Amino acid sequence: MDLGLKGRTALITGASQGIGEGLALGFAEEGVNLHLAARRGDMLQAVADRIVGDFGVRVTVHATDLTEPGATAGLADAVGAVDILVNNAGVIPGGTLFEIDAEKWRAGWELKVLGYIDMCRLYYDRMKKAGGGVIINNIGNAGERFDASYIAGTTGNASLMAFTRALGGPSLDDNIRVVGVNPGPVDTDRIYKLLKHRAKEWLGDEARYPELMKRYPLGRPAHVREVVDQMVFLASDRAGYTTGTIITIDGGIASRSSII
């Protein structure tokens, strides 16, 4: 399926690894020129070199820490106009209310929650003046499946879900679409770190983390491309009537419940 994205330009934050790296590859396959941002310039450059070699699109690397004062505005000025913004940067730490102190909580929200909001504020205005665009927020199903052991993340994700719906509700009036994607467990380094932490906490041995994966639908986390392909589709005109909504990709985890 040709998604009609060839020649467009996307900015992807947190693009050096995991879903962000997968997004860079997925959009490049569709002929999208890329601006890739993350803290680690060496890792970003490795992704960029692979993309240029395989797909021949233009790739610009922006090594930046978006938690620094003025960093979001500086990134937007350096990048210029884009057709697609994908907010993907940031990892909120796991832990209970008493394990995540105020400093860790605020640091986690600075990049993922407030960072997303800052980027939307900057780019919505620019897209409106340019005649339109698409903003995709990579959030996470913890915003639907509340988890006391991931309390800063579940609260932050729920906030971003509300923000995305609120911003995306009237956005088609400005020819802008704002959507969110809620992945569940995904086959990246991060999920295995979380599984090992839970295995040590629940089973007394982090090496027993494969036992926890048996609880997942199909006994595995999602493949990165199962998340990426949905997001690339959402960025295309084939999803032109989709805005102000959240797409959950978690094998049904957030919908599993029981009254017993």
C-alpha cells in the first residue's frame, strides 16, 4: 500500500533506539525526509547512516537534551517546518509513590509530559500557519491500565491522553490532526529492564523474567513494527479523518478485566 508520504518531512524525538529508531526506519521506507532528535548523537548518527544507505532520503541529526531550558524552541528553530511531528522522547521511571520521590517524578515528567506539550505548542502554531500537519504522541497503555507500581508513568500517560484528545478534538478546523498511540509491552530493551525489575520484586530473581512474559497475549511483547506501521499509517492521508483519539496496541491488555 502506497501511503502517499513520499517527499514529506517528519521530526521524530527519542529517535536513537527502540520505537523511535523503528519509526525512523518506517517513515524512511515511505520516502519521508527526517529530522531525528535524541540526547545521544553517536547513536542517532548510526541510525541516520543506515537510513541514508538503505533508503536515500534526507536525514538530519539533532543531538539535544530536551529537558534543558530553551531546548524545545531551539530544536524547532533548527528543524524548521515539518509535515509530521512524532513526540516519542522520554521514559518515566517505574516505582510506587514512596519509591519515586518528588525530584524523580518531576524529572520524568519534564521530558515526556511537559516536553510533549511544549513541542505541540510550538509545532501546532507553525503547522496552522503552514496550512496543516499531523502530530502523533507516543504515550503508552499505562494511561489506561492504572498501575500503582508505575504511578508516575500511569499518571503522566493518562494526562497525555487527555491532552491529546483535547488538542485533537477541534484541530481539523486548522487542517491539523493530533492523535495518540498507546503501546503496551514492546520488544525493546526497556521492556526487558522492566520485566527483570518485576521478576526480582515478585519472584526474587530477575533471571526469571521470561516467566512473566507468559502472561502477555501470545506470550510475547509486541514487535516494534506492529506499533510503527500503525503510526506511519496514522500520519498518512489515508487516516485523514482521524484526530482527537487514542489507538491502543497492546494485544487487548487494557481491555482485560474481571468483576471477580
